Amino acid sequence: MIKLSDSLEVSQFALGFWRLKDWKMSSKELLDYVETALDLGITTFDHADIYGNYDCEAIFGEVLKRKPSLRDDMQLVSKCGIKLATDKFPQRKINHYDTGCKHIIRSVEQSLQKLHTDHLDLLLIHRPDPLMNPRETADAFEELKVAGKVLNFGVSNFTIPDFEMLQSFLPFSLVTNQVEISPYRLEHFENGNMAFFLKNNIHPMAWSPMAGGKLFKPTDEKSQRIHNRLKEMAERLQIEHLDALVYAWLLRHPASIIPVLGTGNIAHLQQALQAEKITLSTEDWFEIYEAGLGHRVP
């Protein structure tokens, strides 16, 4: 388990439900899947109000409706702040952001209802909002914390200035930043974010750690280059699954990165967990890093 705050420890891997509707599981199948994940030690479940056109939280909520006792064994994460222009909200003309106090509180209350729980362990602002009034966002966070509806808060896809700006309005610490990290997406090693995480003892959550599948089925020269390097290294180190190698690469970093798995396949969960048994040398890590960069480090 990884400690994010005095009131929150999360599993080394989180399980994300962005594509839950695509899994096409019955409520019984989803219950079995969640129980298996818990048995494997994956206890942190990542949601967002908008996932599946605003349906995924309610689908997952059927698990807790069927077996409420599971809530004590898991940490529930959700996100808000994006407003999608969909058939659910025909009055909206375009996608946009809303990090105002009223919208955040309303979103959380809806998430709690859909998830069949009385609190979230962690709430994230989904994306930086160019119109964010940090005082309003902070007011929402404080109101939700006092009410016991959200225990911890963080952000997603924030830059350092965005993070520090919101943090300056809060009497408690933001506990994480969920960002895209993979051998294909290295910008957080270059834009100062990883140094910021280490300096402030923040453990980032990594979404799309497999680069949307590009590392297994390359779609461009860069992903092909990384795939080739991973395949060669896996053969050399006798690692059966490429995804375990990528996860091991993420876990090797001292910031204690928390990969968000996006799979509905138990075998893929088991493969991911094999990463905890893989020890990469510093040179191994840099081989993969250089494949992503496309050149040798100076």
C-alpha cells in the first residue's frame, strides 16, 4: 500500500473504469471481477463522473448495492469538472469545464448516489480549468470535507503552477496528481513535474500507462521503436509479458508512481502484478527511457 495522506492508503495499482461499458459485464460478472481484484490486492478503484457518457459510476454502483460490505475493503476515487455536450445534456453546445463550488458539490452528490456510498476517499479535479476561481473550488473542497462526503482531494493533468495555485487556497494538502505517464509520454520527466512530486512527497497516479495499447500494437515510428526495445529486453530478462515490463519501469521510479489499469481482464491484472517481482537495473530503465526519447541521453 502507498500512503497518500494520514487518512488514505491506496494499492500499488489502481483499477480504472473509463471503459467499463465496453466490458459488457452483467452485474454478477462485475461483482465477481471486483472481488477478484480485491483478492489480488488491487483495492483502489478510479472513476469519473463523465465516464461512459455519465453511466459507468452507476454500473459500478450495482456492485456495492449487491454487496455493500465490499465498500470497507476499497478506496473509491472519482473526478469532476468536465461538462460534456451529450444527449444526457442536450442544452450544452460544446464540451467545457466547470470548477465552481455548486457544480463540484452537485457532481459529488451524484457520484455518491450512483456509487451507492456515503463518501469518496479521493476526489480529483479532472483537468485544469482556465476559468477556475480557486476560492470557489477550495470552498467546495472544504464543504465536502467537513460534511464527510470526501476525505481527500487532488487533481488530474495539472501543471506545477496550476497545482500550486489551487493548493495555496486550501488549508489541507492536495494528495496526488493523476497524469499520463508511459515510455511513450515522458513530458513529466522533462517539465519538472516528477521533481515537484519528489520534493513534496506526492505520489502521482499514471493514466494510460500502456499508451492506449500503442506499446503492443505500434501505430507510428515512436511506438514501434519502444515496442522493439521492450520486446528485446523482455527476451533478455526472460519476462513473459511486455505489460509487466512497462509497469516495472514505472514502479522503478522513486516517486512511487501508481499505475491506473484500464482492463476488464483478470489475466491482465495478474500480469500487471508480476511487475512487483521484476527488478530493473538503472541501465535497463534508461534503455526504455531512451527508446521513448528517440536518442541517447547526453
